Amino acid sequence: MYNKTKFFGILVLILLLINILLLMYIFDEKNERPQPDRNRNIIIDKLNLDDTQIIKYDSLIKIHRAGIRPAKHHLMELKNNLYDQLNYQHDEKLNDSLIAEINKVQGEIEHIHIRHFQAIKNICEPNQLKAYQDLTTELAKLFTSAPPPKHKK
């Protein structure tokens, strides 16, 4: 009888600890979850855009996404083709050709990004240009898909 009670007590304690850890994970502010408008809101905040500028900015976002989606889709197809080659006889020329095409599409994507941020600059008022310049130093960090590097203590 005592062993069963002790066993179930320990089991309840373990389950309670697991639930507490799960709740801590869920409510952890540092826990990165996709936030679709995160970057949009950061730019609006950093540039202090007014309502009219926000409307223009939102239209720029639509144009940007319309250009980026097919390019990223094409990039993913090329990468899938490249890595699919691992299942076949090694063909260096084909691999080099696919890698060159991947580089070309990645370059096109970067051009789309640059045009987008130049268009954002065009909706800024002269008093917002300093904030825009400050923002440009953070763009790579804001829009990279890789997590930021961890700093050594």
C-alpha cells in the first residue's frame, strides 16, 4: 500500500514539473514564434511612419511579396533539383550549372530587396532619413532567416 502511494506521489510530482516547464516554455518571451507582421511593425516604428506613409508602405509590401514569392519558389525548386542529384551518378557539370542558377536567382532576390528598401526611402520625409539610415545598418539582421549568433560570455 505504502509503495503504491509513494509511486503515485512521485508520478504526480513529475507530471506537475513537466507541466510547469511546458508553461514556462509557452510563455517565454524569448521563444521565437513566427510573427508575420513583426518586420513590418519594426520598420513602421523605427521610421515613425504616419498613416499615409503606412498605406504606401503596405502597398510596397504587396509588390515586394509578389516579386519575392516566385523567386523563392524557383530557388527552392533549384535546390531540390541539386540535392536530388545526390541520388544519381555524380555529374559535376550539372551540379555546377544548378549552383550557378541558384546564385543567379539569389542575386535576383537581393535586387528585389534593394528596390523595395529604396522605395521605402522614397516615402520617407526628410526628417525621417536619419532613422532610415540607422535602419539600413540593421536590415541584414532583421530579414535573415538564420537565428542570430549567440554571444560568448
